[in-house]
Amino acid sequence: MNSVSSSARRSSVSNYNEKGEIMITTSGPNSPKGKSNSPSQEVDPRLQKFKAMLEKDNVEMDDIKALCWNGIPREYRAEFWQLLLGYMPTVQERREKTLATKRSSYWDSVKQFWNLDTSDYEEVMYDQICKDVPRTSSDIPFFHYAETRTMLTRILYIWAMRHPASGYVQGINDLAAPFICTFLFSHLNSESLHAINDGYLIRGPEDIPLPAQISKIFKIYKDLADEVGEGEDQSSYNSSQGPVKKVEGFPGVHEKISDLLKNIEADTFWCLTNFLERIQDNYTPVQPGIQKMLYKLKHLTQKLDMPLHEHLEAEKLEYFQFGFRWMNCLLTRELPAKILTRLWDTYLSEGELFPSLHVYFCTAFLLHWSASIREKDFNTLMFYIQNLPTADWSESEVSLLLAQAYVWRNAYQDTKGHLNQIKS
């Protein structure tokens, strides 16, 4: 698969020295220079670029990658993620039919697998999913709703049933969450929602935090369900009883809300499936993909920040102890949802090459905290490194680390010498 051109990637970096250290960074889509001062987003030239590309009869994948590598406006993120993952066709006239077919195919799989009597292995797998789902993005309110948990449980269970070689592996639940968030947001300003009910319009100020906006969808859902006498207990799942036998997914609720949530579920399933194909070695027995990335992380740290590496060695903190989660969950637990999606814009633009960039990003992420880490002994170090203070981060921090990761990958990926043994 072709990668994004060097010139497109390098646009996020103005200058760097021979050691690969960032000298100056240019503006991104959310920086003062890259953002329009006009109150109307319609005149934002960057938004216009995404809009124009989406409206083309046919668009080249390389052009999509080049446009998206430096970040996607949230208004267009869902559509471009689907394009980057090969779920939505690049030919416009094929999109509607293809999405309808894929969504129908997903619900056919639900009919095939969700209602079957399960084996002992499948029961154990289902029970593990039910334990992991409540832990998924627990800091985001709408993931507390039973409807969200039912959706996520079903996605993970159907995925595992269709992929028996690996089955469900802990961590896949975290990778599904960004897709649900992104696809929910894409419907927040949808005209279909405004027609649902005169008393349940959800369009609100732009500055409402994303989780709060999305949570309103489920408040609408619950209010409507209560009106018709079918509340939360009708759609929630019970881990002790196995899969809930409800193929329709959201019975008794207004048809438009039901269709919307069913489409979001199907879209999430297929995009997660295509995404996991790029890192399938992470979820096969003994997880060789993750072991390989941890090996690279250790040696890159040793090369780029020997004092940090020596401190970790002295405190007997293994890279596996913190790095496994970084590789397995792709930093979904380390970064707030708002900026995680910005990181994933670039990852999806990398195609099959994104695992290599992820290792370099994790290296930059680790080295960012080097000074603080070297001040701590083992008793405080493990807690600190598993709870790094990123709550107040913005997209600028992620863009800076991505730029550094890109520079390091260019400098070391194909060089002969110290990192020659670290293959992609």
C-alpha cells in the first residue's frame, strides 16, 4: 500500500537539526494560523478542502491520505475514516449502495451468531467481553448507558465469532470506542435527528464538549423509550444470561433513532474489522506484533535517551510493564478521547505502515516525560507512568510528538547500524 508522500508529511515540520530534534513547528488545523477567524466555518479554507474532496465523483487514495495526515476536521472525520479504512468506496456513486450492503451484512451476522447456543469456549469469551465493556472509556458518560454497552458487547462478540483464529482479546474493546465516538458525532448535526420529535432537537452550541453532546443522543433515546413504556431494562444485557436475543437491537424506540444507532453499530464493526487487519499479529497467540514493537521501543529509548533507559533499568521497571498497554490499546487509555482521534487521523492515513509510526510516537511520548520519570523511584514510578498527566493536552502536543516521530522514523527506519536489527 502506498504511503503518504514525504512532502505531505513534512508539512507538519518547518525545520529540524541533524539529530532529528524539532526546531520549529508549523500551524495545524487547530492552531491560530490554521484556524479561520471567521465565526462561520463555511469560509474556512481547510474545511472547504475536505468538503470538496468528499464531493468528487472519484478520489485517489493517496490524495485522501495526504489531506488527512495532518488531521481531519471533526465535521468530516467519520466519512474520511471510512474512506481511509476502505469501508466507504472512493467512487461516490457506489457509496450509498455499498454502505447499505455492508450494514445489512453485519445484521445478517448478528442473526447468525447472536442467537446460537454457545459452546463453553464461547461462553467464557462472552463473559470476558461483558467484564471488559464497562471498563471501556469509563470516563466518558455515554459509555455508561446500557444501550452503548449492549452495542459494544455485540460488536465485539460478532467480531470474535467471525475471527476464530484469535477470538476476542482484551484491548480490542478499547479500539472500538473511538469509532463509536466518531460515528456518533457525525450524526449530531444530521437533519434526520432534527426530524425525530419537535421536543427533542439536539443542535446546540459548538463549544459544548464532545462527550456531553453525544450523551444527549442517549438521553433522547431513554426519554423516548420511557414514553412508550420500554425503559433501560428492555435493551440492557445481562452477563449471566449470555447474549440478549434481540436482533433488532433497539426495540420500541423511535424508528429514526433506532436506524441511526444500528448504522453506527454496523459501521463501527466493519471499520474496526478493517483496522484490526493492519495489526493482526497483535492478537494472535503470544502476540508477536506487540513483542516486536516493545523490542523497538526499548532500543529506540536506549539510542535516543540513554539516561532515561538507564534509570528504568536501575529501578527494574521493564518496558513490558507499561509499554504493553501502549501497544495493545494504542494509547486509548493514555490520551483524552478528543486528542486521541487526532492521533488516529494520522495512523489511518499511514495505512499498513502505521504500526511503525506508532512505535516512534510512543518513543517520543515516553521521552517527553523523561525528566519527571528520572526523578522517581520504583515505588512512585509505576503509578506515574501509568497515569501520565495528559488531561489538559490539546492537539498541539500530539502534533508535535507526531512530527518528532516522523522525523525519527525517517532518520532510523532504514539506516544501517545501531537500529539495523529493528525491522519494520
